[in-house]
Amino acid sequence: ECSDSIAWGIALATILHEIPQELSDYLILTGPQVGLSTLSALIINFATGLSVILGAIIVLVVDVSSTTTGLLLAFGGGVYLQIGCVECMPKMVNRALMPTRKLVCVLFFILGAVLI
């Protein structure tokens, strides 16, 4: 049974997860490498967000075990960490960046990894 305190904890965890994730998705989509307009980035971000609903429906219909759910969540978290390490870390070790800027980048990476 889910108590009010557990439900609020889950809601808070979801908010703390979604804010950095959606912000980083938007910044990547509108950044110089992808270069989408604000509207295009928001539409694509919304469309990919709908895949979460599809995944939830599949998990509820198939009645997935707790172990499998945990493995799916761990895999999803690992994908985000891998993307951060492969896409963002090389930019942070660029020699042109000032040491203080590198430190800020590492701290924000750690914060994002913890929140996600």
C-alpha cells in the first residue's frame, strides 16, 4: 500500500529527475551541433516524452515483475550516464576551458547524475 508520504516522495523524485533531464534535452536540441529551433525542440521533446506513457502502458498490461522493472530502470539510468560521459565529458576536458569552468562543469555533471 502506498502512503501519502511515499507518494509525495515519488513525486519529488520525479520532479528532481525530470527538470535536469528535460533541460539538458532542450539544450542539446537547440545547441550548435543540432541547431533546432525552439518550437522544433519542444515538439520533439514532447513526442519523446510520450514514449514514457507507452512504456508504462506496456509494463502495466504485461504485468512485469519487480525484478524486471528494476533492471529496466537501471538500464535507463545507465543510458543517461553513458550519454553524459560520451557526449559531455570530452567537451569538459577541452584545454581551452578555464580551470574554474571545468570545475563547474564537473560539479553540474555530478549534480545531474545524482538527480537523474
